[in-house]
Amino acid sequence: MGRMSDLQIEEMETPIMDTCPDCDGEGKVYYEVARPQSFTRDVGYLEEVCETCEKCLGSGEITRTCDCGQPVTLGMGHDADQCEECV
């Protein structure tokens, strides 16, 4: 096939990637855990814990999906919100 046909096919198969809303594209989620000083004392401290984001699995990006659950590809345009089947 020709080069332009190959580029069009590649765009139709490449999903659009958005930044993850849970980690803001960082790939890690931070939260605080209360750590007590001892069992007999009610004083302690807050420790910040870092974990890999579960939604994007640490990549910082998620695929844009249509309402039907199918990924939206670059062939529909960068601002598209619907897949090829739903249009």
C-alpha cells in the first residue's frame, strides 16, 4: 500500500491519550496515613505515602473512551469524543 494509506490506517488504530485525572499525569498518588506514637499515647504524626496510580498504572495517561466503551482514535480528530461506530 501507499505511504498515505499506511498513515491513515495508523491514525484509525491509534487511540487518543488524555492525562489521568486521578494523578494529574504524574503516575503516582499521594495520601496521608495517621501513624500513632505508641499504643498508650494518643499523639502521633501524619506520614505521606506514595503509590502507583491504579487508574493509569503509573503511565500518567488513559485512553479516551466513548460512551459505548470503545476507544476514540486519532482518525476521528484530536477533539473527538465519540468512536467511529457511534458517529
